[in-house]
Amino acid sequence: MQGGQSMKKMSSKERVLRALHFEKSDRIPIDLGSTNVTSMSKIAHQNLRKELGFKPSKDVYIMFNYQIAEVEEDILEKLEIDTRGVHGTAPHDIIKTKINEDTYISQFGVKYRKSAGGLYYDMVDYPLAGKSVEEYEDYKWPDPYYNKDIMEQVGERARKLHKEGKYAIVGDVDESGIFEPAWYLRGFSEFLMDLVTNKEFVHRLMQDMLNYQIKRYEMFLDKAGKFLDVVFVGDDLATSESTIISPKVYREMVKPYQRKYFKAIKSMTNAKLLYHSDGNIIDFLGDLIEIGVDILNPINAAIDVNKLKKEFGDRLCFWGGIDTKYILPKGTYNEIEKEVKKKIQQLGPTGYVLTSVHNVQADVPAKNYLKMIEMAKSILL
């Protein structure tokens, strides 16, 4: 990062592509809204519209259960955001049974409920909880081709963005993991115990989840794959402090399925693979790089970013990093400026796309978010 003469201004697409290839650009590229984990809650989205002087809009969700809005084009243009997302419909957003305004059952059979005064829907019941391997035979998987009509729109949007050539195009398929959606069906605690004590059940479930997800990506990438620069997969494997499971369990029970999954995705597109896992996932990064991950999101605050850049910075592009627990919701302008400078110094100047650690929540003042964007654009590389 230099304060002297800077290079000529680049296009958004060029800026991101340079980051993905570990090359220097005029400034750090910025993402907002290209994925279901780098967007905004509907309240934060409307607050930002108001702060920018835009009229309120009807929210379009890219994640209904978490009430995550699709950021509108007028905001993206105003803030000079470098990415554009192409979004599929999340399986958990397909309501099989609506019980009341605050409770529904998804097509997977998972029950979601929004508590009184709550801002999103929580999972409260799991269709495979307590089931034996024999009983699992009766579970009816939903149709992976449930959103064929939406895929036509996805393909058209991707084609249009590619023809314009202005922005880096990110293909966003939500609830796209193998490990995480499996425990959605079983329940978190029971699934973790299964990994050690009921391996037959886990292997059956993970293989079926793999087959389901590959079919979803076949449909998505058939329409959009040749136009994408980045393709998203999300599969949480960690808490804020450490991985949920040991490297031994991961390598035996999860990695083989992810290997097949990522290989299948990469056979259908030339896009770089962006992998999202909340938490401190540093112990698995060598494995994830080995099986095809190109980009890591979101760079949780618990991760030693200096170690991250030193050990993996020549093999992984980093995407995220700006703290959403304190800095964005509660930080002063001075603290926000320091956070942005620090992350660019630690994770840049090459191989880094700046955005918030996770979706911007309702408690983030719009002025704070705008300060982050302003600061990121002001630092010339």
C-alpha cells in the first residue's frame, strides 16, 4: 500500500480478476450482495436506501429464513461495488407447509419458526432426528430441480452481465454444502455423535446430499456456468474459536464427499471456487486447497490473519474480513478506518476482496457501512 503515484483506474471486473490471480490493482475490490453471506438483512438494506436518499423498495430475498435481501442495483452503482451476484433459490425457502405467519416446514421437512420480535426464522424440528438407518429408507428427498423457471432467469442475467463486461460475476447457490445441510436434517448434536458412533447413517446421508447438490449445480451451471468468474459453496465447519470436528474426523467423514463435489462443480465451469465457512477454519485450509478451493470467505475475527496470509496467501484469495460483531455496528469512524486499513495491510495488496465478515445486520448504522466503503475506495495500492 503506497501513498505515492497510483496506477490508472481499472474496471470492476479487471479489479476482481486481478485479485483472484494475485495481481495488484488500483485499489482493493469490494463486494456487496454477490452471495447470501455478503449481503444485508432487509432492515439494514432499507436503512441504507434511506441514508443514500433512495425510496424504500419491496424486499426481494436471497435467503428468506434469515431475511437477507438482494441488494438493489441503484445501491451497487452508487457505491461502485465491483461484483454482481447471480442467485438461485434456496431449498429451505421453498415452503412445503405454512403453519402460520411465523412457522413453516420446508421442502426438506425442517420446521422453521420466528420468535416473537425475532428478525429471522430458526430451525426447531428436524425430520431425521432419532431415526435409524432402516427408518431413513422412508425419507423422501425433495426435487433438486424445483426451480427450473428461476434457472432461465439466472441464465439470462448471467449472460447479460457477461456481455456488459463491467463486473465480476458470482454464481450464488445457497444452502449448497454437504456437511451443514446434513445436520439440518438430523439435528446438530445427534449428527456430531453420528460421525463417531453411527458412521453408516452418516455415509448414507452424506452420499445422498452429495447427489442432491450436484444435481442442483448441474441445473444452475448449465445456464450460468460459462459466464461466471466465481462460484459459491457454503458449508460451515467451525465455531468462532475452532473447527467443529477434528481433522481426523473431517478427513474420514467429510473431505471425501467435498472432494467429489468440488471436482464435479469445476468440471462444469471455469469459475474460481469460493468456499464459505464461518469460524476459525485454519486447521482445514490445507485440505480444502488440495480438493479445489480457490477463495476463502469470510475471514473470521478469531483467525490469525498474519498467519493466514503468510501460509496460504499464495494459494488462496481472501474474501471478507471487516468485523461485524463490534466495528461495523458499534465502532467509531476512526475505528472503522483503522479496521479497513489494517485488513488491507494484512490480507492485501493482492489476493483480497474486501467485504464484511458476514451479512450486514439490522444493528449496523448505514453511516458506518458507508464509512467502510468510503475508506476502502480511498486507499490506492
